[in-house]
Amino acid sequence: MHIFEADTSAGAWENHLSALPLPFRESVGRLQQAQDRRNSIVGKWLLQTALRELFQLELHSLTYALSPQGKPFLVEFPDLHFNISHAHQRVVCALRTTQPVGIDIEQVRPIALADFRDTFSPDNWQQIAFAAEPYSLFFKYWTMKEAVLKYTGDGLVEPLSTLHIEKEVVWWQGKPYAVQSHFRPDGYGCSWAVADASEVVHHQIIETPSKP
């Protein structure tokens, strides 16, 4: 599994919009907020970078479609799975072959935790409420849940309260999903769902490109 990450705070990312396929440019154009547009551009650019580096593929030559659940895929390579997530000024793109992938990134920050109590099982909520660093544990559990729902393709159609966490495993509909997490000193953390807890993950930080 490969994870490509970029910081959107530096560089004129908008200059790279013209290098993306038309459907991507159209989807970016529908976004109202400048940060959302930038994150969308960077996410698609990371996907293009990963496809070139790992498989010598170009997005322009591929057909991008959505599953009935809204999960994107490449029509010509249905066994090549990818998933994109962003939070504030960080964007990640994960790719795997043969198995699905789900990833979620968040910026750890103070929030009104009580507003989210109903999105966790009673046991998980108690763990968050009495944790030494409740915000960090909240966002770890949150990203773990979202990663699994993105892995399965169900997104946020299912209530997050139906997923229960035991250590590094998320249980949903009676089935366990292994999840790996990485939370860093810079305040960002992400989780990704994997088929095997021992799977090796290659994580690359991509610098701002000078040209589209």
C-alpha cells in the first residue's frame, strides 16, 4: 500500500488545475470555498503523481467513475483502488492493488466533544471522555471509523455509532477490520483500513511541484 501526502499551504496549486482531466476541473469549479478547491486540486494531483510513479499511467487516458455508493474508481483498472482525504492544509491519497483502501486524515483540535457522543459506542465514549488527551483519542477513533466506511464503500451512509473499536480493530456488522493509524507532532493524524494488520505501508511526502 502507498500513501502520498502534500501540504497545500505552500505553492500556487491553482496553476495545476489545467493539467487535470476535464471531469476533475469541472468538479473543482463547483466548489465554493478556496481551500476546498485547493484541496481538491491537490488530491487529484496526488492521484496523478501516484499513478505515474507506480504504474506509468496517466489520468487523461483513464475513465473515472463512481460506484452506486459514490466511491470513485478507474473503469479500466477496477483492481487498482485509491482513496483521497483532506483536512485543513493536508491532503493524502492512498493506493492499493487487488484490495480496497480507505483513508481519513484530520487535524487534531479542540472541539465540543459532547456534541459527538451519539456517534460512539458507550465503551468507546468512556475511553475518550477519560483519556489523558481526549481530543487526540477522539480524532484517532473518528479517522479509524471513517477509514473503514471508505474501505467498504459505504461512506457516511451508515451511522458512525454502529462501528465499535477494540484496540486497532474496528468492528462493523459483526466483521473486524484492521486499521493502522499515525498521529504526528504537527497536529495531523490519519488512519487507513487494511486487509492485513502486518501490511507494509510506503508513505511519501510530496513537495510542491514547480510546474503543472
